[in-house]
Amino acid sequence: MSTRTFINFDRLVSQKGSGAHVVAGVIVLLVGLAVASAVGSLALAYAVVIVGVVIIISAFLMIIKQYERAVILRLGRFQRQVGPGVQFRIPFADNILVIDVREKVREFTAERMLTKDNVPVTIDAILRYRIIEDRARDAILNVENFNDMIQQVSQTTLRNNIGASFFQDILSKREDVNQHIKEVIAEESRGWGIEVRGVEIRQVAIPKELEDAMSMQAQAEREKNARVTYGESEVLVAKQFQEAAKVYSDNPVAYALRQSNMLYESIKVQGNTIVMVPSESLNSIGFGNLALTQAYLDSIKSVTKRPSDNGAEENKSQNPPQTQ
């Protein structure tokens, strides 16, 4: 079974011939019988006849794979479309065209196209499509090269869509753009027996200068949002302080305790610390006279020196004094 393949791009349409099998079978019969007659071997003659008949019978049969569909042209006219399996044909009269119906992927690009707001972009996309099994005859008889045709239609549709869309819409509404391109291509290829499975934009490229400008714009936008957020937090903090002021104004003891706690928190560090305490603060928490102030400071000093005293005692316990 001889096979001639016509390939344009990745289009695969095979033409399965049958005349060569008949010719080969006749040649085998003639040569084999001549040799068998010359040597006088009856067994050889039977074997040659069997082989020749099998070859001739195979010319009437063809095998179509599961992912293929065949179109039979008898004397140049469409006869029928057949599916996978063993099919019958007439040698010399039937021309068999076999087409692959598996899903295919086609890449197409729109280079340096201007959007509706005059932004130059380069877009790469892919198209997924397949030949409808029951309409394989349309893909062969209605269009010369369906792969080339659908690629050109896809590229033209993408260019038209870019020119009618804003740049931000292409970035943020990519699914809508894909769906619109798919519908247009599907409408164009309806008469070719092709089913468009999907269109996906893979990459949107813009000039480097425009990319830097957009990056600066995005950074400025983020800084603006950060400043707005900081201002809102300041308002919330001010409201909280206002509520706290109302509590402290109605309860002087709570205000004094708060001041005392803040003072303690500020001087509870290790080591020697000098703390400047305004007299107004001491008066507000009840330490207006010198004696009370001195007692308060002594207590704070003992708290800050307590770790160092503990360290000294540990040193004495480790190194006891020696007696002479």
C-alpha cells in the first residue's frame, strides 16, 4: 500500500493509492509461475499464486486509524466519507484522502499594533481547534489549506481586536478578549468543518520606555495609597486619644496611675540611669514634697540596681575571702 503525503505547515492529508498493489500482485504471479514452471515445482507454483492473490486482494482494502477520517473520491468525484477500521475501495478508480481529526494548536502573533489609546503592543496567542469528525470532507473539499487559512484569520482577527480595545482592557479583561476572538474565528471557519476549542493570549509585550513609565506610575499610586492609609490611621489614633482623655478627665486617679506606669516603663532598664522628672508630673501623682520624691527615687534606684547586687553576691559566694 503506497502512501503519498502532502504537507503544508503541519497540515497532514495522506493520499492512499491502490494501483501499485494490483501491479505488484500481477508481477509476482507472472514471475513466480515462470520460475515454478522452469524448475518444475508444483509447490512453488501454489505458493506464488497464494502470495499474488493476497497482494491483489489487499489493493481492495485499506485501514483507517482511530484518529483519522477518509474521504473517497471515485473518478474525481466525492463518493463517501468513512471512519476508522478496514474499508473497501476500488483500485485505480478510488482516490483516498485521509485527514487527522485530533486537536491541533496554532501560534499566531500581532507585532507592534496600536491599541485604541495609541499604545504599541506585541501580543502572542495560541489557537486550539480540531476537525469535526462528521465534516472532514469540508476541511478537504472546501478549503485548500485549512491550517494556513485559520492561522491567517486568527492573526487578522487579533489585530482588529487590538485596534478596537484600550490597553487596560487587554490586560484586565483578557478573558473577554479571548472569547471575542474565538467567536469571530469560529464564525469564519464554520464552513470548513473546523471546531474552535479556545483562544488564549499568552503574552503582552510593550516597549521598555513605556514599561518604565508604567512602573513609575504604579509606584506613585502605591505611595499615594500608603499616605492615605497613614492619614486614616492618624485619625483613628486621635479618636482613641480623645476617648482616653474623656476617661482621664473624669478620673484623676487613673490618670496618675497611667503617668506612674509610663515613668516606670521608661526607667526599668538595666544599669545606671538618670531620669529627669518634671515637678508637675510628681505633683500630679502625689509626690509634691521632697521626702516623698526622695523615697520614690530610692525605690526606683533599688529596682534598677537589684540585678547588679545579685551578681555581686554570686561572685562572693564563688570566691570566699581567705583567712591568714
